[in-house]
Amino acid sequence: MNNTNQTSGVGAKGYKGATVYDKVEVTPCGHVFRVNDEAGKEEFSRVHTTGTVERFDPSGGRTLEVVGHNYTAYFSGTELKVEGACNITVMGDCNLNVGPKEDPNTGEKSGGNFKVEAENIYLNSRKSTNISAGTDMKIETRSTSEDRKEPGGNIDIISANAYQLKVFGEAVERFEKSLETHVIKKYDLTIGGDYAIGVKGGSEDEENGGEYEGNMLTDVKGQASIIAKNKLKLASNDEAFLTANKNLEVRTEKQLDFHSTNDTIFNSDNLTVESGPVHIVEEVTADSTITADGEIKSNDDVTTSRPVSLNNHTHLQTDGNDRGGGAITTPPIF
């Protein structure tokens, strides 16, 4: 390399203070090559006429400034290791494409995986963030133990505005412990097919295997309505209560059944059951008080007929002492 600048002054690309150790070569078209062999100041650089420059400073640092397009290809693989912090600033678009590997003999493509591992990962978008997968997507927080007895990490989804979830196939949700849903305002649920709720209970003490029965409580501060276009069935293996502080109304357009193997109790100041024909079984047995313009307490207490008033009803009878509309129907003698 020719020593073309051994005197002090400003050289190409701002180089100044050249000495016998500082050799600078400038080509006719403007390329600059510089080597400094002075002890403690060892460095070299090369500059393209367009302004692209590469420098190696005395500490071993490297600076690369590319004016035009930069292309780097590693055909046998590469490894990049940074001992300290690594900051990358891209003023325009940034595209990272991890393509699959192609077998030169068969042409089959495989691999092409992308893995990021860090203590903490932060993805911050000034506008929108889109994440899509060609097949499966999994979001998981791991437990601190393999048997999952130790608590793991949490998943928080926070939306400052609307939230939409669309599932075009089957959806399954499983909660190993409790689930709480708080809706501050309106909640609409529309189901195109069947809707079933099963409260089966579970294990209260997992270590000792203590089983408990699951209860279901629906507490409505305002008005609650259960409307069935076809058949409405309320069933319980033990006890069932329909309680209202004011009015209790049960309505159906077709069939309404009340059935109990033990006691069926209707207790309300204003009970309205709106249905079609009301069918009463042939035998009615009462161990408690029945009020019907009088009291029938038990079989032994009944000695004479007690009047029963049936208002606004249609009574069909093929025989007996009913003589048509307006006639007196005599109650049965127990």
C-alpha cells in the first residue's frame, strides 16, 4: 500500500493527523483504504466512493455504514454471539423470513423453525399486532413443578375496547378450580342448538378425597324470565324450590309438568300458572292443610262434604251428579 499521506491535515472521509504509521491510499475514483500501525492506535478502514464505510477501531470495535443495499449470505450456516447488549434500529420495514430447508436430492422441504428464548420477552406495537399460524397455535404458562401441584404463571388478556372470539370448530373449556365471570352491564347469550348445564360437584379435599355435591345458585336483583316455546321441565332428585318475594309466574305455550315423588308445595300470595288444560290425578292425598272455603286436615277429620269453588273453568262429566253448567259439584267423601 502506498503511503500517500504522511503529513498532518484532513484526509478523505475526515481522516486527519496522518503519520508514518498512518498509511492512507486513495484510488483515482475516490476509494480510500487506511491502516494505522501506531502502538495503541491500531485501526484500519475502507471507504467506498458512495460513502459506505467499514472501520475497525483500536479496541476491536467494528462500524459498518452502508449507503446502498446490504446483502449477506451464509451458505453453510452462521453463529452470532454478542456478550453485551445488542441494539438494532431499523428506520424502514424489517422482514425476517425463515424458510424451510430443501433436500438437494429429493427437493422436499422441511424445518425452517424460529425460536426465541429470553428471561422476559416484550412485544410492543405502536398500532396493531397480528399473530397468525398456518395450523396450530398454543399459548401456555408452565407450572413450577412437573406434577402441576405448584402454581404456575398467569395469562392476562386486557382489551381497552371490544373483545371478539370466533371458533369455527368445536370448543372445549376446562377450569381445574373456580371460574368467576363479572359482566358490568348487559350480557346476551344466543345458542342455536341445545344448551345443557351440569353441576356435578367434585372433590373439596383432594388429598383426603372428600367429595361434595355441587350447588347452583341464580340470584337476580331485577326481573328473571324463563321462556320455553315447546316444553319446560324443572326436575330435582331431592328438593326443588320456586320462591318469589312478590309474584311467581310460570308460563308455557304447550306443556307444563309439575311432578314430585314426595311433596309438591305451592306457596305464594300471587301464584299464576298459565297453561292449557289442567289435569289433576284421580287421587289426592294431603297430610297437611288444604284451604278451599274450608279445611280438610286428614281423612279422619272429614265427616261431611266440604264445598270447593272452581271459577272460570270447563267441567266435563259423563255421569255423576253434575247436571251441567251452573250446577253444584259435590266434592268427594274421603
